[in-house]
Amino acid sequence: MLEAILFYGFAAMALAGAFGVLLSRNIVRTAVWLLATLGAAAGLYFLLGAMFVGAIQLIVYAGGTLVLIIFGVMLTSKNPHMRFAPRRAEVAVAAVVCLALVGLLVWVLLHSTWYVGPIVQTRAQWAQTGVNEHPWAHDLQAVTQFLDANHVAIVDAKGVPCGPVTLAGLARAAWYELTVMPQGDQGDRRQPLHDADGKPMSGDQLLAELHALPPQDRAIDDAALESAIAALESPDAPARTVQQVAYACGDADLLTDADGDGTRNIGLGFLGVYLLPFEVISVLLLAVLIGAAYLARPRVPASGGTGGGR
Amino acid sequence: MKLLALNVPLPPAADMAAFAPELIVTATAVAVLLLPFFLTRSRRDRLTAAVTALGAAAAAVAAGAFFVRGGSHPAFSGLLVADRLSSFLRVLIFGFLALIAVMWLITASRRRNDATVIDAPEFFTLLIAATVGMGMMVSSVNLLMVVVGIELASLPSYAMAGFQKQQRLGAEAAMKYVVFGAVTAAVMLYGVSLLYGVYGTLSVDRIAASVASAGTIPPVAVIGMLGLLAGVGFKISAVPFHFWCPDVFEGASVEVATFLSVASKAAGLALLLRLVYAVGGFAGAAPHYAGSIALAVGILATLTATLGNLAALAQDNLKRMLAYSSIAHAGYVLMAVAILPTDGQGISGSPGAQALVLYLLVYLFMNLGAFSVVALVYNRTGSERIEAFAGLGRRAPLLAIPMALFLVSLVGLPPMAGFAAKFQLFYALFVYQPISLRWLVVVGLVNTLISLFYYMRVVRAMFLQTTDDGPIEVSALAAGWVIAMAVPVTGLLVVWQPLTKLF
Amino acid sequence: MVPAPDYIPLINLPRPIEAVAVIAVYLGFVSVVAMFFIWWERKVSAHMQSRLGPMRVGGWHGWSQSLADGLKLLSKEDLIPDEADRPLFRIAPYLAFVPAFAAFAVLPFSAKFAFVDVSITVVLIFGILALEVLGVILGGWASNSKWSLYGAMREACQIVSYEIPLGLAVLTPVLTVGSLSLVDISIDQGGGIHRWLAFRNPFLFVSFGVFFIASLAANKRAPFDLPESESELVAGFHTEYSGMRFAMFFFAEYAAMFLIGGLAALLYLGGWYDPFGIVLHMEHTPSLVWWAALAGAGIFVVKAFTMVFVQMWLRWTLPRLRIDQVLYMCVKVLLPLACVNLLGVALWAWLFPGGAAQLAVQIVLTVIGAGGAGAFLAILVWAMFFRGRGITVSMLKPWTNLLHRTESK
Amino acid sequence: MNHVLHIGLNHYLVLAAILFAAGLCTMTLKRNAIGILIGVELVLNAANVNLIAFSHYGTGLIDGQVTAIFVIVLAAAEAAVALAIFLNFYNRLATVDVDRGDRLRG
């Protein structure tokens, strides 16, 4: 209910901003309307659990790019209330085209099947998919045993084990608290992870399961696990949750989603899988810095060269 | 707290090796930026170009080594792939960067008021950054890398288009370029987001596997792919994303136009080839898709080639004419993209990729030569219009005769290398099996006929028109450069047969 | 291993009601703090200039001066210039005020008084604060006055540039502790003054300076108060504002002063921990947990107020920089320094994961830092003590005479 | 009613689609180059909303979020270059009206 209220609030703000941008004829007001959209989008990211992206959106987009745009507007408008009025016919054509576009796009989007996974299925359902014949299956024996004990499996929409089905996947599933759901359903999947009896799994159960795993199949060693358990034994600690266990285990993979926002996972991604684009972006930013600084630099006489300092 | 104890493995050395050309070139960019701190202005410009040329040549050699070794090596957790196609094109692109730097030394560095000379380090940093992006484009197998690569190729290009900031035309060209580029990039990103939603991944291979196993492409994925096509089509200036091309070529300096006409398009076309192969290459799984995808690409190629050639007919500015000509050539190469692999052969050995690579190789030299002559004539006469070429045959035969060779080669007439490229392409189209692409051969021949008119206009102006203007001085270096470009354009035909086996 | 901090809500109420209650408490706190700061700034400036400042309103030392000012501003006419862009002119003060206030939501006062339990409060707080600049820019632009526009432009370029060294400086504590949560960063500093991050290693010591200077600039405080420089731009972006809208800008600035002071305390100066490790000990004693929370909050507020005092002190001491000097300071001094610090902290963590050398460095830096602070306090007390008797001036007399003599020649 | 109160993937997708269309419309209608840039930002935000919604409801992985961060950075870089170019154009022609860039045609 609260989620719905927040969503509609942010959505209304974003749409108001978008239509403000579209309809406003004063370029500075256009930029201010864009601020509404950017802020609302950040709110939506928070709502979707992407805290870090939301914060980056506020810092870089609203606090950096938008300021730059407004700065550009101020520098390029002689008359402060400059207006650019499109022609009537153009407006009519654009309105019709855009409405048609929205209609088509929404219709297509609503009638599409999206990728769904990882989803958690019962052991029985997993068996039906024939995944045990999958070449990966023998690598996953230990995990399978563990999952078997809980009657859960993490597979994607096609019944293929998603990614590396390791504790990371389990923790992810635990965090999203996924449960059995039919393929293609796009509802809210944040329901409790169930144990064999169909009751929500507790942190103690997860901890016990972690203990039961052979050491090579979990990303944390025994000592770390012991200290995690010890840390959770503090007198005024409430009943342990799955997230707390994952947090206390201190394992990078486990921590990812126990943080609640994937921030750590993003950091690991930037240093791991996405290291290359991350570094390439630095080349891009260097080039942009040089290009933009060169272009925006005031004109220098051709004979004088640039900057005596060099 | 065990928070800092994260075991993040560094990319393996093999990945770094596959990526060595880009690393070398990036290091060159840093060197170019640092050079001015150690040099006086008078020495700086030429040394900058020389360092760039050397670094780029080294990168090309590194890529060449990888090409010779062969094989396909996925690098950086599957974001890039270093296979024969990407290695060859990186040789081409980085070698081209070296050639551009030399061309700049010969043409632009003579121009006293040229912004690229006054601010050479900035210019070459942008040039190198754009080239790194293009190198990234030809080897991306992940949509995120595709996006990053296209942006890295585009953003410095925008700045380069407007590098002549004292001139109104440069400012105008850059503005059109950046507005158009930003719009297509945004649409592309929306498309990519839809593809991510449908397939749950950004990996091209995994998307391809999903397409193959599903045997069908849902409408929303088609929308996503169209968005992606907008981004890639912008880079190769395929119709209807071509509007920027003539304006930018006319407004930017000749060297920038040369760079964009070859490198940007080569990278975009290779990327498109990869994407189209990924989606349509599973002919065994879904034969009817191969047909419709080839048809779609063929129509795109037809439009691009025909519109480019027809518009070029009306041009008086030679740079603008060559811009439309480059659109037309992109259209020809797009025909090669339509030749999907049929019998499970990889991307590297397929006839389409072979035709594309040969065409781009030949196009590189003839276009570079033609633009060099335009630049040299511009340096002497201050004009890029066709009238400036009147009587060039008498005024500067050392420029006019190679220019004629380049133009004949651009048409694709027999004695020149352009013929080899076109013949190879049309032959591949002619013998393509499961569906008939022979209609594309007809399109290509008709287009070649159209192109004959406007290229020959220049030849006619050079040799048949007379003018009272005196002879144009051509330095030995310039003449040597132009002739050096003419050698492969004429000589490649001799080694045609080995050339087709090259890739 | 430290267990995950358990965030216990202030009061056991349903979440929405609790949220409203907390918002009300925070809003009240921000308002009181801002009003107190306005009065305090006037007193500080007055005392620095050998005046008394507001003395009349209210009883003791004019304590209700800010209240009276507020009433006056409320009753003033809300003027909008004819040529102004009205909607933007109206909305701009809110855009400046709301982020400054909203950022308080993620500012923990002590382990138990942390309302928002996300793990990235550091990023979030800067994300929220980044929005504040828009209010200033729009206010300056919408006024349609040359001076306001100048102020707005200066603000835009100043803030956007200073956010970079600021962000890089903030990364050093984050890197050292390994968390983006202000609570975690603070908890890591418990147990004595040598644990405070500013005294951990030389790079963090310098980083604290970078952070503080950059944060002054980001909050357009003197000597970086170019956007509103009274002497050249009249009052910069808020020249045309009057009444409550004008007050909004002021509230925003003073609230942000507290935020900056609080951030400095949390990131570098031990958070809510005292220099002797008492609070940490109390936190670990179950019966004293709540007392620890209260004492911690008190200590935190004292630290933040001290930093605010330093900001005021600087304002009335240093002359304003020129815009080119401001940018020089950012690009050529703070930015390289911040980069070096970041690298240095990373290297330090790699080279000295602990041990005797680390402890020695901590002690040396503690002595330097605490010595500096002690000297400052001593001077302060000395000045307070002798101020009334005119000894300050007479003691300086020989030097000033010397100065005059050389000048007359 | 359940579809209204129960927020799911489709809600975000529809919102993003409308943002996308509004952005496209803005890009076609504005004469001011900076206005076009603002339209581009709208479309990029639509893409980001999509990416994060898919990341949350679809894959459950962070690749969508990472891509969104890259998009944000690319947008900032693009805006920087674009504004520098617009500024340069303005210095030549004293306007940022894209229709005034009419020297290059044919």
C-alpha cells in the first residue's frame, strides 16, 4: 500500500516533469521541470531497492549534469526569458505521432514476456525441468544437496541454474525472499523464503545449513562462520534474520544483497566483471574533459598559440 | 570487520594481451598530453603527430600479432572478444590512425591558422580516444560495451568536428553532429534496456542463444533492436540516420572528415555485422529468420547506397561529395552484412565478413588518398569546390593522376583495387545460397553506374577543363604521400587472389 | 568482529506515525539550531570586532534576537520584482531549504539515534546536498537582476568544481573503514582519540583539511562566499529576496553549516565518541546503552558546534577570495591533494595493516592535532579572559607601533 | 483494482514508455539545442527506469544497476561535450537555435 502510494507519487512527479519539459517554452523552466523528473526517477530507484543508483542519480544527474545544463542556458541566452515557439502544425503532428508511439509501445510492453529469474522452485519442480541432466549439474552436487534439504532451487525461467548457483545465489534468493512462482509472473516476488514445512526460513536455519555445507562449497571458512555465529549471540539481539546472518558472515558474495541495496555488489562488479568499461569510462572522461575544455575556452588569437604556460 | 577483505581477481594476463593494442594507444594518448610540458611550441606539433603515428603503428602490429595467431579469445569476462575479425579490423583502424597522423603531418601542419595545428596535443588526444572507442566497437560482444564503445568513439568525434572553433561552419557541423548523435544514443539506450528486459542479459552471445532456442523474436525485442540499430546506423551513417554525415564532413577539417569516413564507419559496420550475425546467424535454428533479417539489411543497404549516390550527383563541394560517396560505400558494405553465415561457420570465416573486410581495406586507401588530394589542393587554393580542381591535370599532374586513380577505384572500375573489392562483394552476394540475394547485385551495379557520373565529373574537371591559374606547387613529400597511397590502390588488384585468402 | 549495528527506532510507534514524529523532531531541531546559529554568528562577529552584538531583545545577551528577526521577516511584505520569473522565484528558496533539511534525515546522532537505516548514507547525504545548489542558481536567475545572476553563476561553477575534491576527500574515510555508512564509519572510531580518523595516518590528516576547505566552499561560506558577496554583488543570488523567502535561504545556509560540522565530526573526528573511550565502554555495557546513546548524541552535537564555530571564526577573519583564486584553489591545490590522499590512504592500508608503526603514527598525529586544538582553546580562553581589560590591545601595541612606523616611512 | 495497488514491473515500464515518448516529442519540437539535450535526458531516464525495474523484477542481478550507472555517467559526459559545442556555436552565431545552422545543406 505504501509502495503504491510512493510509486504513484513519484510517477506523477516524473510525468509532470516530462510534460513540463515538453510543453514549457521557456528554456530555464524546461530545465527545472527536468529536475522534477530526475528527482522522481531517483525516488523510483530507491523504491526499487537501487539505493546507490538513486544517490548517484541525485549527485551526478541532478547536482552535476542539470547544473551544467542550466549553466549552459544562462550562458547562451541573451534575453533571459527567451522563448522558442514551435509551429502549430509541428505540434499537432508531434502530438499525434507521440500519442501513437505511446499507445503502440505500451501495448507491446504490456503484451510481452519478460525474462524472469532467478526464481525459486520446489525441488519437485526442479526435477521436472530435467536440470540434473544439465552438464553443470555435477558441479553443483553439494549445493543441490543443500537446496534439496530446503526444497528450493534457484533456476531461471527456463529451468537452467542461473549464474553460478552458489551461496551468492542463495543469499540473493534469501534477500529477495523469493518463493515458488509461476513462470512469467511479474508480481512482487519479495516473499519469505520457505523451509521444508512451508514456513518462512529463519536465520538460524540458514546458519545451520551453512554449517552443514562442506567448506569448499561455501565462500567463507569455518573460523569466519564461527565468529559470525558468536557475533550474533549477543544478549539483546533479536531473533536472527536471514539478512543478519548473511551480513555477519562477512563474505563479499553473501554481503551483497544483505546490504539491502546491492551497493557492495556494484562495487565488486566495477572491480570484477565490469572492470573494463569502468576503466574505459576513464579514458572517455579524459577525452571529454579535454574536448569540452578546448571548445569552451575563449578564443585565442591564432598567432599567439595557446597558453604561454605550456 | 571483514569489510575490506574482498578477493577480487584481476583480469588474467591473456585478457590484457588481447587488449594490448588499446593499451598501447591509450598510453600514447597520455604521452601526447604530457609532451607539451617538455617541448617548445615550434617542435611540439610535429612530434605529437609522430608519436601518435608510432604508437598507433605499434598498436596495429600488436593487433596483427593477435590476428596471425588466430583463434577466438573471449576477454574481460565475456565483454570483449578477440577473434580474427576484431583483430583484423583493429589492425585496420589503428593502422589507419597512424596513416591519419602522417597525413596530418603532410597536409594540416602546413596550415598556419589551423586549430588542429595550434592545439595539436588536444586534437591528437581526441583522435586517439575516438580510435580506442572504435577498437572497442569492433570487438564488443556485450551491449554495455557496445554502448560504451560507441560513446567513446562519438564524444571525441563531436569535439573534433567542431575543432575549427573560429569557423562558423565547424561550429555548425559540431552542433548538428552532437544533437543527432545524442538523440540516436538515447534511443539506442532505450532499445538496449528493452533487450535487457526480454533476455535478462546484455551479452550478445546469450541473447543470440535465447533467440536461437526460442526460434522467434518477440515484437518488443524487435523494437529494442531497432533502437540499437539507430545507434549503430548513426555511426555508419545508414539511411535514415545519415543526415549528419555531409554536414560534418563539410564543416570539419579534411583530416577529421577522412578519419570519420573510414574509421568510424568501419567500426560501426563490423559491430553491425557482429550483431546481425548474432541474431540472424542461427540459420539452422530458424531459417525463415535468416531470410527476413537478410532482407531487412538488404533494404537498408539499398536505401543507403542509392540515396548516397543520388545525393552526391548534386554536389559541388568535393568534401560533401565524398561524404555522400562514403554513405554510398557504407551501403555497399551493408550488402556484405546481409550475407549471413549459413552452415554453422563462425563469424571469422564467413563470406560476408570476408567481403566486408576486403572492401574496408581497399576503401581505406582510396578514400585516404582522395581526401589527401582534396586537402593538398585546399592548402594551395583555399577551396574545396570542384572548380578548384579545374585543369589540375596540367597544374599539378602529380596530384591529378593519383586522384584520378582513386576516383576510378572508388567507382570500382577494373584496373583498380576498388574493382576487386566490389567484385568480391557481388560474387559473394551472387552465390549466396539458402535465399537469393542476387537482387542486391543488381542494386549494386545500378549504383555503381550512378556513381560513375559524379566521380567522372571530377576527372573531367581535372583533365578536360582549362583554367588560367598557374601551376600548383607540390612538395616532394606530398607527392610521395599521394603516390604511396596510389600504390596499394593500383597494386592490390595484383595480389587480389592472396588477399581473398587473407581473412 | 563488530556485529551489525541494530537500528532501534526512537519510539515504538507504527512506521508512518514514527516517521511523522521524527520529521517533526528534526524540523524543530533544524529550526532551533539555525536560529541559534544566526544569533551566535552575530555574537561571534561582534566579539571578534570588540563589540557586543545584539544585547537588547530578550533577556540575557539578546538571546531572542533571532526570534524577533524571524517575526519581523514573517511580517514583511513578500516582494517579487516585476521582471522576475515568478514561479521560479517563488520555488527557489524551497529548493534551497528542503535538501538542507532532508539531509538531516540520514545524519546519525549516535548509534541509537540513526533514523534511516540504509548502508550508503555518505553517498546519500551528498546526493541530497547536491540539490541545494539548484535553489541558489534558480533564485539568482529568476530575480532577473544582474547581480543575482552573477551570484548564481559563481555558485554554479564554484559548487560543481568543489564537489570533486569534497567527494574525493570523503572517500578516504570510506576507504579506511570500508563502509559507506556513517554509522559504521563512526563506530570504527570509538575507543579513544587516537582512533579518530583524522589522526589515523598523515593522508587522512591532510584529507580532513581538504574536506573542511571544500565543504566551506560547497556551502558558500567565507572565504568562499562569492555567490553572495555583499561588497561586490550587493548580496548575490538573494539580492531581490525579502521576507520569509529570504529567511529560507538563510535557514538553508545555517542548517548546512551544522550538517558540514556534523559530517566532519562523523567522518574524521570520532563521531559521537569522546576522546577517552568512555562512550564506547558504556555502549558495551548493557545497562548503560541508552545513556551511551544520549551522551554520544551530546558529544556529537558539541563537536558539530565546534566545527560551526570554526566556520564563523574563519568568516570574520579571512578576506574573500577572487573567483579565479577560488577556482585555482580547487583545481590546482585541493584536487591534486585529494587525489594524492586517496592514493596514499589506499597504499597505507596496504603497507601498514596495523601494528606498532601504525600506532606510533596515530599517537604522533594525535599529539599534533590535539596540541593544535589545545593551543586554540588556550588562546580563546586567554582572549576571553583579558578582553575586558584591554590587555590584548596593549600587548600588541609595540608590534602595531612598529608597523605604523615602517608604513610612515 | 489489484493491478492498480499492486505495483509490478508493468507499472514502471509504462511510466518509462511515457517518459520515452515525451522525450522524443521534446527532441522533435524544441528549436533550442539545449532543449533537445533535455529531451535526450528524458529518454535516458526512461532507459534507466527500465533497466532498474528489469534488474529488480527480472534478473535480480546488479547488471541492470551497473548499466544504469554507466548511462548516468555517459549522459553527464555527453552533456559536457554538447554544451561546450553549443557555447561555441553561440559565440559564432549568438543563438542556439538549431534551425539557424543552415549554412551546411544540400
